[in-house]
Amino acid sequence: MSGKNIEINENIKYEDALKMLEQITEKLEQGDNSLEESLKLFEQGTKLCDVCYKQLENARQKVTEITQK
């Protein structure tokens, strides 16, 4: 995964978003990126975190609804 801007779709599967986030984390931890590339990766990672959080929150709501029936 390079530092180029990738399109992050809100409908991406949770598992795919998590895998992309892990790849970004590994690349950032290597420490051999330019500042600009690191900032792009960080921005993409933040967006992926938001997508994952929303999906987990939706799943939590569904579980709550199911268990309250």
C-alpha cells in the first residue's frame, strides 16, 4: 500500500477496512516515509477508523435490539 490517496467507501466490509488499517499502521511504523506520505497515510487511517467504528456501533445496536425482544 503506497501513500497515494485511496478511495474509502463507507460500504467497505469491516474486515477489509481493518486489513487496510493494519497495512497503513505497518507502513507508518517502518518510519521510512516522507512527511507528506505519512500525513496522507494517517488521514486514510483516521477515515478507516471512523468507518470501522460506525460499523461496530451499528452491530452493537443490532445486538441490543435482538436481545431486548
